[in-house]
Amino acid sequence: FKDKDALFVAVVKYYAAEAERTFYPLLEMTPAGKVNIKNFMCSALKSSPAAGCFLTNCQRDFAQLPRAAQKVVHQHFEKLRQLFIMNLAADLE
């Protein structure tokens, strides 16, 4: 790694990829609905304490992150937001 920032960005990317592999499929199941959100939340609570917490802390400290890490964190939480909206909207139909 070139420097500490590059190492940090690599770690953020790793955790985002793990979260995508582990949690996104729970929110992408069909039929969409609140049950997917419940399953996501239950799974997050049952997982290792480290799963997800790092990304949440990155969100909290967003302004201090390197720009490349900000981009990864933003994309992760934007995807989660879209999946939550999709599931909530499905229950309104």
C-alpha cells in the first residue's frame, strides 16, 4: 500500500464487499416487502459484532475519511437505501 489512506480505503472496500455479499441478498429476495427488511435486521444482529459496524462508524466519521473511502461508503449506504425503499414500496402496492 502506498500509504495509510490507501490501506484504509482497501479495508473499507473489503467490508463493503462483505456486506454486499452477506446482506444485500436478503433485501433482494422476492417477493419484496417488509419481511426482507426484518430478515436483514435479524441477520445483522446475529452476525459477528464487526460485520457492518465498521461501515456504520465510517458513515459517522464521513467528513474525515479519504475521498476514495467516502465514495465507497456513500455507494454502500445508497444501495441499502434503495433496497429499503424498494421493499417498503412493495408493501404499499
